[in-house]
Amino acid sequence: MPRIAWNKAEPLFFENWVRTDRFQEVPLFFCISLRSHNSGLFQGQNEPDGRFELTFKKIPGERVTFNRWTINGKSWPDTDPLVVQAGKRYRMIFHNETGDSHPLHLHRHDFEIVNIGGKASAGVMKDIVNVTRFSNAEVDFVANHPGLSLFHCHMQLHMDFGFKALVKYA
């Protein structure tokens, strides 16, 4: 029998038992956040201080060389750095125009996923977001760790063949 424990100020937790094999049952937990879209990390702030529109494309190797990946038409080391100011909030808007999924990682920072696949989100803090093929995502982060930070696809071959850029503090 499912059990529900809920304090309206907290997320709703739902517990059920799931059979993992013929002999063992283990609890399965679901957490449903009841926050509204405006109740995330940056509550009260409607717009970020800056935006980075990042479009990802693949240049096929045509059986001669391996594929290359680009960010706004450029591959590493020629990608433009994302220049930020300490303490400001930025939105990274990802446009994946490839047939590959890209688990995108921003070193030294956490971000809030505010839109994924056209669906609004709030309160989900990560440092990696998977942008599926031919889709979009948006994340907000605060520039709170001065110094160079690497932004890249976590697929090793994608990163090795151009899919990375630097976040640089002004």
C-alpha cells in the first residue's frame, strides 16, 4: 500500500514498494516539487543580468576525418570565451541542432534549470544538464567563482573534437 507524507511547506514524497527480482522488495521514492515556476533559486528576479545564446552544430568528417562540434560556429580553441562579471546572474540558452544528446557541464558553478525541452522548471540545481537531440534548454547561474571555468560537453569525443569554451571573469 502506498504511503504519503506531506508538509505543505516541503516537497511531496511518495513511497511505494517495487519488486526488483523474485525475492526482494525495495522502497521506491518519488519527490514531487510543488513550487511554482517563480519560486526557484532566483525568486524575485525576473530577468538575468546577461544572456549567452549558444548554438551547437556538428560538422561531419565525411569519412576523411572525425566529426567536429561547434559552439556558435566555432570549435575549440577558437570558441569565444563567455565573459562574466562576479556576482551577476547569467542565463545560458542552449540550442542543440545536432542528432546527438549533449550532457553539458559548467565547471566550478551550479546552475538552475529554468527551461528544458520547452517546459519551464524551477529549483532544480545541477552542474550538468542533458540537452537531447534537436532540442533546447536554459539554465541560470551566478558568477561567484572568479577565475577561468571550463564549459563543455561531457561526451569525451565531442569535447576532444571542439565542444568546449571558457567562462572568463572580466
